[in-house]
Amino acid sequence: MPARTEELVKLLGCEVSDVLTVSGKTGQGVAELLDAIVSRVPPPPDQSARPVRALIFDSAYDDYRGVVASVRVIDGAIKKNDRVRLMATGAEGELLELGAFVPGPSRFHPLSALENGQIGYVVTGLKDIQACRVGDTLTLRDAPAAEPLAGYQQAKPMVYAGIFPKEGSDFTRLREGMERLKLNDAALSYEPEHQPALGYGFRCGMLGMLHLEIVKERLRREFGLDLVVTVPSVAYRVHLAGGGQLVVKSPLELPDPSRIASIEEPWVAVDIVTPVDYVGAVMQFLQERRGTYKTTEYLSPQQAILHYDAPLSMVIVDFYDRLKSLTSGYASLNYEFKEYRTADVVRLDILVAEEAADALAQLVYRDQAERIGRRIVSALKETIPQAWFVIKLQAAVGGKIVAAERIAALRKDVMAKMSGGDVTRKRKLLEKQKKGKAKMAELGAGSVEIPTDAYLSVLRRD
């Protein structure tokens, strides 16, 4: 084996005999491949004299050693026991161990130093998993670099959804799982949230629906959690009448309408690849979802690409499933954030027994408020059990009721024990029962318990 190939093998932390006996073969092809890599791929430029800068491209948490970060050293060299600083978060730590990744069960091969151009791992000793973000720049505390590596910026979530454990006792495991995922998923953000029927969980911000599905699946597989995911929503930009603006992620954060000058929602550029036979159905579907037509490209006589602009809120819920149904599974979808545009959005409040159920409030388009309100109160009517008084279900925008239903009261036959008597006596009993129900409705207006199934019928994605 040539000397430069032996040098590469040692750099990988392997033995020469391991390379020469791959899968029971001589391994000559592997040796030639490594030799070609060394001769044809140029080495990184010598920047060892510059201040240390290393890119963090992945990280994991070890219960005993703290945060273990995967780095690529761009400038300078780092050594064991160096005091380092993360330039974006400002966190400081000491390199308890560093080295290279190697094949095998151990995965880690300790080294005395990592020089510019090398990739390896560093044990930072940090216990705060939020302090070590993917994309951050690692430098020396006592001799820091002037600027971090270019290109890093905090990811901006576009889709928000509530994630709750099905069993309340699993909340601690869910919190630990979210912390672990955040460590190597810089785009994930979350904050605690509580809802009356679903208990304690997290309001999570993600880049899109695919990101949401990945987070949900990782929590299920890696931490064995059964989850309830509420309907996703987007972040609205609210311009206030007195100046200034705020970002609204939840209907409860929307200020009073008198303080609002305008509301903007995110729009995305949507590209749909579909067979030509389904172009008409897809265009009608996009029109229903408030899409704005741009252009059509024909890749072949059988296939076309439709370019649209559409509100992100119309794309994130069941858009993909409906698109697949319309095109017999042949269409493909891609969307990218484009800009914020003004939208006529209002808060739809749901009143149960004349008391607002905050967990059921939604941000909807004004012209769709009545339709969505009717759907919600109809769903609640089917799931909320009867009481001894009439339960009013109402959907309201501001002070205006846009949809209403009633759950009939349970009825007791007060005349069952009467063997006879004048009709006036029967009317007297019925009037007494009527007054009693009215009094119970007044006293029990805020005591109607909404079961979990009722919340899920409204909140959970269909």
C-alpha cells in the first residue's frame, strides 16, 4: 500500500490490516480508491495560523459528558482542554475530549488536536442543550475570531401546532424528547402550552408540514410516545393602529380589533407537477384554496407544472391529501415562502353555555367564518353530553353570532306518579319544572364540562 494511503488510513483511526481485509477480500480495490482520493482531491488550504473557527453541523447529548458536538475545523486548530466559546449563543465550555469518527461500535477515536480541514467531535462539557446550536461557530475564549462563519442565521418557523401526550403522565418524557430533538434540529422551537381537555403540552414552531411529520415520528419512534397533534396554524403579522407590530401565533394573542390597523399572512409559491388529464381539477382546487395563478409549463405532452401563489394557511392542513385524491396519486407538490400579504382575518370564538371556550378559538378568513362556525358547533353538538338544562353552542366574531346550535335538556317525567287530578295541577308541575331548568341554566352556565373527544373533533386534523 502506498505511503500516502497508509497516512489516510491512520487519519481515519483504522488499522492497515482492516482496509486490506474488507468482507474477506484482499481489499486492493479499497486501497486504490483511497489512493485516488488522496491524489485527486486537493487538501484544504493551510489556515492554521488564523484564529480558531469551527462549524458545528450536528450535536448530541450524553448523560455523563454533556453536549457532544460534531465540528468541521475551518481555521486554526483546537486541542484538548482548550477553553472555547460559541459565537451565536455566547456559551463557554472546556474541551474535555476531541477526536475523529471511526467505523465500529465505539465510533469515537480520541486525538490530541483537530486541525483546519479536519472533521471530528468535541465534548464541550455543556449541560444546557440550547447553548449548542447547529450552524454555530466555535472559537477560543481567550483568542476569539473577529467574525463567525458566514451563512448562519436563526431559522424562522412558519407552521405552529400543539403537541400533547395522550397520557398526562408522559409529559415529562415529552419534555425530555423535545429537548433532545432541539439539540440537532435548529429549526424547531417550542414553548409550554396548556389546554383544558388535552392537558400540558408544547406549542411547536416548524418550517412546514414535512418538518411537523418528522418531529412527530421521531418522538414516537425514539421516545415511545403516543401523541395528539392539533390543527397546524401559521404566524400572522399584526400592524397596530398606534404604530408597531407583533407576531401572532395563537388566536388568544390577537389584540382587540380597535387596536389593529392591518393583518398580514404568509404566502408561498406553489409548484405542482401533474399529468395533463388532471390540470383542470387541480386548477379548480387551487382556486378554492385562494390560489393566484401564475404560469403553466409543459414538460411533455403528458405532464405539466402549475405555478401558483397561495396563502400558507391554505396549504398546511389537508392540501396534499386532497391533491393526491384529485390526481389519483400522481401529482407532486413543492412550496417555498414568498412574502407577507394583507389578509382579512378575524378571530372566531366558540361559546359553550354562553361561556367562551378559549381552546376552541380559531383565526379564520372573515368570509369563511360562518361556514367554519357551523361545522364546529355541529361537531360539538354530537360530542358534548346532555345536561338538565339547554346548552347553547354559538360561534361568534366579535359580538356577532354567526352560527348556533342547542343541545336539548334531559327531561324527567314529573307527572309519572300522578294518578289523576285537574289539568291545572299538571300545568303547575310543568311550570315549576320549567322555572327549575331556567335557574339551573343560570347557575350552571360556566360548569359545562367539554369532553376530550369534543376538543379533538375540532382541533385534530382530519
